[in-house]
Amino acid sequence: MRQPEHPQNLKILLVEDHEQDRAAFHLAFKTYPAEYAITECLLAAEAASMVERDPIAFDVIVIDHHLTHSCGLDLCKELLAATVALPLVILTASGFEKVAVEALRNGVNDYILKDPYNAYLEILPFVLSKVVANHRERQTGEDTTVHLRENQDRLLHIVEGITIPTFVIDNNHIVTHWNQACANITGLTADEVVGTRQQWRAFYASERPVMADLIVEMVIEDMIERHYGAKYQRSKIIEGAFEAEDFFPHFGKAGKWLYFTAAPLRDSCGRISGAIETLQDISERRKAELALKESERLYRDLSITDGLTGLYNSRHFFGRLREEIERCNRYASSLSLILLDVDNFKRFNDTYGHIDGDRVLAGLADVIRDEIRGVDSAYRYGGEEFTVIFPETEPKEARIVAERIRRAFEKTVFSPTPGLSVSTTISIGGGSYHAGEDQTTFVKRVDEAMYEAKRHGKNGVLFVE
């Protein structure tokens, strides 16, 4: 998920019956740079009732998994079944990663692991802000699409009254509208350009088409690419519209970065009768992006990386797998997946302790990294389970890599106590994606293959069709 550019104002419903955890939750927001309100609720039934009475009173619902009198995951399922239109985030303690995985499978938006050292409090506001931002962005996108379609026929009548720099040309490329905001940003008045074909003067030193001109000409897309290169893209809102960002050096003293969109205007018969172009000064945003680049990278790494192994975490796994499945269905390409589980890991932990158990997990992560290709991606799925996604890979090729991982890990030696050398093994299940199959079914097939490999004596690889 993309980090929001600005902190979100948050109204949070916290379902948590542990007093110390509630206090810690409040403490995490003490330095949060936006407005927030936290409503506490101790009981699942009370929370469900509050949301039913006033569903717009909150921006996000945060639910602790281990409630005294009920299960937080059950409350999530109840709210999802009631089609509550609010994002859900589940809190669970370290060691209960499988609960988090199940929550994501059931439609919960995100999860946060409560580690023993309360390090999770540092990222808690960021994760909630990001969840709410994405939720609002989806709603805004849907609302904007409807709004633009309903008002397209009336657009010419309100151009002069809007504050966004806007101009309109007809199908002969003659400027018909050039509002005051457009005059302010370009330095050209309406009297200078309305009735002419000189709209280019505002943007370029010599004559060339602006994006609205290309829309009127109904040019093929490579013509737009010729003029704007990689700076443009098709609009996700209006059919036939384009948007772009570019730097205009003669705007003001130091030039300006502009974000601009151009969309066709159509008559009652659906024929293009002109085009409308809007401008936004994004110079400050571009400067801020440079300053935020490093912090965004750190936030992203924190959000998608497992702290113990350095591999991606299960949250990132589900997002990446969804993308690969979409690509697989779109291009009819191959996609393989394996799941790995350390054999007899509980016995190892009970014998040598959790610190050495963690060394085993980190060692397995190193083996996986060494054996997979650059295009493959590895994840800590939960506990002692790991998974690897193999894009555009047939199962036969993925099985070769899986065997390589199994053999390499079997040869890895650990020393839980001085003078003692111990090795352990893994069981691996794998399979290839079937066209049209949903993500949950695919993962379940591979998961069952892994457990079948364990039933066959462990330290093996089993692929299913």
C-alpha cells in the first residue's frame, strides 16, 4: 500500500479489554501530527452495536484478537458479514501470525503484531493512517467518477466560476474559455488567447500542440507519447482523457512543475466537439517528494519486511500474490508457489530455546535467498512457515529450486551449545496456478501439499496439480 502524503485525521474505535494495552494505544498517538479521537470499547457485542447505530462515527475499527470474553477475529467476521463499510485492523501478539494471516484471508484490511517490547507502537499510527487513506482514496475515486459523468454536459457553463486553472478549445482548436485562475498561473489574460489558436504560448517557446489539441485531433496514442514521453498516462476516471506532469521553465522566476489533464467534450451525438484542459501547480509537492523519499523507503521496508528473517512478511505476500495472479490471468503465463515448514520445530525450541530457534529461522531465510532467482520473491508466512512466489515459472522448474533449498538447508549446521552441531530439515509443498482460480484456493492447495509432504515422512518436496 502507498503511504499517504499527509497524516490522516482519524476517528478510531478501539476494541480492547486490556487496560495497559489501551493506555499504550493512546500513548502511541501523543505525537501524531493530525487530529484524532479514540473511542474505547471493552466488549465485542458493544462494539458491533455502536457501529450498527452510527456507522459513520468512525474512520477505522481496531480489534484486539485476544478479548477476554470473545475472539477478535469472530468480531471481524461478524462486521464483514454485516457489510460494515469501515476498514478493519486486528491486533495480535507475536507468535500468533497465523491469526493475522487468517484475518487477511477473511477480508480484514490489515494487522499489527504486538511485540513484547512495544515496538509496534511506533508504526501503529502510520499503519492506521495508511489504511484509512487507502479506504478514502477508493471512495473518492468512485465518487469522482460518478460526479464527472453527471456534470460533463454542464462543464462549459461553470468554467469561469471554478478556481482550478482551466481552458477550453473547440474542434477547430480555437480557445473558447480561459478562466481567471488559468490567467493567473500562465500570465496570459483571456483577452490575449480567447478566439485564437495560440494556447501554446502559455506553455512553450515555439508553436506545438498542447494536450487538448491532441485530444481534439483524436490522435493515436503514440503521438501523445512522442510529445510527452513517459510523463503521461491514460486517465483512470474519464474515457479518452489523458494526464501528465511536466516542468515548464518559463513559468515564474524558477519555473513550475504542472500536473495537467485533458478530456474530450462531446456533443449530443457523442462526437468530439472540443477539449478541456486543467492545470495544477505541483512544484511544492515535487520538492517535498525529494525530501520524503528516504523516509518513505524506511516506512515501506518497516511495513513489508519481517524483522527476524529480513524476508517480506505475510501482509506483503498476499498483495504480491494477488498481483501475480492478475498478471497470470491477463497474459496466460505460468505461476508457481511453494510453502516450506521447519520439521519438528517445536521440539527444537523446547530442547534448545527460542533464541536458537530464531537462528534456525534466520538460517533458513538465508538459504532461500541464496537459492532463488532475482525475479522470485520469498516471504515469512507465519511462525516457522515460509513461502516463495515463482512468476512465469512451470512447476517442474519450481520443484528443482525447492529441492535445492531442501538439500542446502539439510546441510546447514547450527550450534545451540558449544561443541554441539545440530541440523534440521524442512517439508515443502508446491503447485502451479490454475487459470481463474481464486487466491485462497490456490494457497490452500499448496498448503495441503506441504502437510502431505510431512505425512510422507518429512524432509521432502511434494507438488500437486
